[in-house]
Amino acid sequence: MQEKFIVSIDMGGTKILASVINSTKGIISREKISTELDKSPNDYIKDIAFVSEKVIKKAGLKNNQIASICLGIPGSVNPYTGVIGIAPNLGIKNFNIKVNLEKLIKNKILIENDVNLAALGIKEFGVGKNSKNMLVVAIGTGIGGGIIIDGKIYRGSNFIAGEIGHMVIGEKGPLCGCGNKGCFEAIASRTAIVRNIINDIKKLKKKSLLEKQIKAGERIKSKLLLSAYENNDKVVVKRVNESADVVGKTLGSINNLMNFDMIVLAGGLMEAVGKYYLPIVKSSFKKTSLNESVKKTKIVLSKLADDAAIYGGISLTREFLGISV
Ligand SMILES: [Zn+2]
């Protein structure tokens, strides 16, 4: 029998990344294309069809060797019907991407929320292999969550579960993209850290190594935060540590409800400053978590980086199509 693979697609607001993967060979080819902002859903599906075909060709495979094409969507999705409920960064709302894409591509289309996919990938191929009840927290532009209970992804009653970033933790806090005030991500994401750093420099006139970039209006990426942190930039160290403290306390509180055996910190910010961030999260976690609960819960960094969601496509294909690749 011919060896089978899947195509895993990571849908971002500015780029679409496609990878061909299976569990024995890992990732065998990658392609990416940039997308313009304000695209229509129909433009997106054309891009996906294009990049899928390209990455399959690059891997030297034929279409019948591809068991599925799995899309990781930054938003709420129904994996059973293929409908994207809302994906703010993609500008898509109530759109059946599966039905529309299957008109252009012969392969089976599967969709899932991107952090749920990352949780599936971490559970099967990453640090979560031996975990039964696990929370994955992806910290970057926002804060996303993926919940594994008894080894399975928990999607909730209408596929919204895991939206940890929109838990309101400070009612007088900053306005969130969702319209509420004081959401977890509005207080502790990289976006929030950067907003606080900008405020410290521009309004409070504090000295920082990032002054030049901020005055020039440059985007402050995680790597830049890391280099400023390692150069002991007081403003950056304070704001990053503050975020770690909030994350630790919030997770401690969540753990009193859920009693996870593992909490995995993932996402762009963690890849950069994770090793400094993790010890603070662990100590703040103890301040709000019940003693009994602390004993059992390991808090660790993900090692799969951006590839976690790509690997998750393998688990999704088994769950929905019964095919192991
Ligand atoms: Zn919110």
C-alpha cells in the first residue's frame, strides 16, 4: 500500500503556511504564501487550493496519497460541519469553508481551531504524550487555549471552549478586541506587554533600549523583547515579568476548577522569553492554586513551536476520517 500523508495548513491574517506531514516521516515539505488584508472568503479558498497543490508537488507526491487537508483557523469553528463561525483576524464570519473548498480540491477538508490543533499535536507528539488532562496556552498577539480532558479535545457545547483569553480578570482593565474590558489577553498578551512598554516610553518618558524602534512606529516582535530583556532593559523586564505574574495567577485559579496534570505554555512570546517567563508563572501559580492542586500539575514549555498545530492535523484526520497516517 502506498504511504499516506496529510497537508496541514496554518491560516494567518498575513500568510498561509502549508506542510506535508505524516507520523513516521514528520514534515517533508513546506510552502507559504502571503495574503492581503481584507480578502474575501472566496479569495482565501483559492489561495488554499493553490498552496496545497504546490506543497504536494514539492513533496513529490500524488493527490491520492493525501488523506486530508487540515486547516487550523484562528477563530471559532465547527469541525463537524466545516463552518467558520467567526475568525476576526481573517475577516471571515459564518462561512462554510469545507463545502466551498471541496468544490476546488478533490481531497477531504478538515477544519479545527488553531490552538485546539496545537493541543492535539502536543498531546500526541510533544511534551503532553503522557498527559491525560492538559491545558495548552498560546501566548502571542492574543492568548488562546486548548483543553484536553481524558485524552480528548474538549470543544464545548457550541465549539467555543478554550477561549481563555476572553476570561475577564479585571473589570476596570483595558478594552479587548472582543468588546469587553479587562480580558486576560488585553492584560497579559504580547500585544498588552508592548502597549504598556510604549506607554512607559512615550507618556512616562522612561529610558529603554526600544525607544528608537517605538518612536519609529516599528512592530515590536518577541525576539526584540528577548534581546532587550537579556540586556536588562528595566521597562521591558518589568512589563514581561508583570505579564508572567498575571498568567501564573490566572492559571492557578483556572486549575482550581479543572485540576489539570499538565499546563503547556506555547506561542511566539514563549519561544522567545519562555525560559525567563516560566519560573515566574510557576511561582505566581502557587499563590492562587490550592495546595493539593499544585502537587499534581506540571507547568512546562512546548517544544514543538509553530509545528504543534501542523502535527495536530494527524490526530484530527484519525478522529474524523478514521485514517492513521
Ligand atoms: Zn476579550
